[in-house]
Amino acid sequence: GLFNVISEGRFLKLIPETGRLVEFARQPSSRYLHGVQAIAAAEPGIVPLAIDPVRGQLLEVLTQAPNLLERISQGGEIGFAIIVLGVSGVLFALLRWAYLLHQGNRINRQLQRLDQPSDDNALGRILLASESKDIQDIDTLELRIGEAVMQETPRINAYVPLLKIIAAIAPLMGLLGTVTGMIVTFQAITLFGAGDPRLMAGGISQALVTTVLGLCVAVPMLLLHNVVQMRARALTETLQHKAVAVVAQRAETESMQAQLESQEGLAA
């Protein structure tokens, strides 16, 4: 029509000098092509269609808009480094969460059979340490269980601070990209002046994209760190609670035995 020319689900543009219709070297995003493709497929009903009131000029501007991958590539090497850091951090957090979930399931099964301790979980190893034959009194038992808890706690909390470090490094790397992009922008202004904004677009894009990437990595990593830390803390508190319970139970048992022996001595 007067505003748009379409053919086989694609937008065309008119070359005034030759009077020919040619396909755009690059089509706009898919949301603008949906109506064109629906018309090409002769779909029934009413379909949305983008209308260019300036006869193709706006469409040509839309074809030059970068897609997601192109926007990410504008961040340069720092942007790719932030992405690698974020992907690695998320995978590591998920692996750590799976490990803690597995250990939690084993500890829960051990809680259901405290009389049959097993060495395949942290709680079972603590219970086995409390049943050592060389423990003669409560003080020795308390020290031995405390040692067992201290051995198991680092295994549960291992690598959890690394997630917080990644969450702190990501925005700093984004800030580094921002500063680098601004340096490139000022260099372009120094060499070519500020008359053409396109000369400064590369540095500004790098500055903004790296900032966004740093925040996009920092926010989920901070959330994952808190989730993993809460899980590790819950398991640690369970171990400490059961350790105190074992000591208290042994102290109560010995106290009752001492009372019985005292009563028997008085009866004799």
C-alpha cells in the first residue's frame, strides 16, 4: 500500500532512484512481523499490522536496532567476562544447593533412627563419635562431640562465602566496563568532536551494557547466596542441637545411675 509494502511475510522498501522494490537487508523484530506473516498465510480474522507513516523510514530504523546478542556483544570483553562469571556462579550455587539438599535428606533419615548411627551423614558421624569406648565422663564426651561438630560444620558451609564474593565482584566488573566505555567515549570526542553522536555510541553502549550485566549477575547471585546460606545454617543448627541433646541425655543417664547406686548403698 501507500505506507507499507509486504511480500511473503517480509517488509520491502522502495528505491526512489530506480523505482524498484527490494527486501530490507534485515527485518525488524518478530513482533512487527507477526501481522505480515499472518497476512501472507491468509489467516482469518483481524491481525495487527505495523504501519509506517513515513513510507519505510521508521522500518529502516527498526531494522538497525540491535537484538539481544548484539547488545551483549556491545559490552566487549568485560561484558563476556561478567556473563561467564554469572553462569559459573549460578551453576555452582545450584550444585551446592543440591549437595546440601542431599545431606539434609540423609540427616532427616538419621533422625528417624538415632539408635542406628551411620557414617554416610554428618549426624551419624557425630553419634558414632559419642559412642566411642574411650569416653569415660561427661567432660570427655562433650569435648569429643564438640570436635565432631567442628569437623562437620566446615563441610556444610564450604564454598558458601564464594557465592557472596561473586555477587560483590559482578557490579564492580560492571563499573570497570562503565569507566572503560566512558574513556572510549571521551577519546572519540577528543579526536572527532561531539558533532556526530554515532562516534560516541560505541563507548556509551559499552558503559551501559556492562553496568546492566553486572547488576543482572549480582542480584540473582545475592539471592542464591542467601538461600544456600540459610540451608547450610539450618543443617548446622540441627547438628548442634542434637549434639547438645546427646550430652544432656548422657548426663541425665549417669545422674540417674548415681542416684540408684546411692540408694542401694543406703539400703545396704
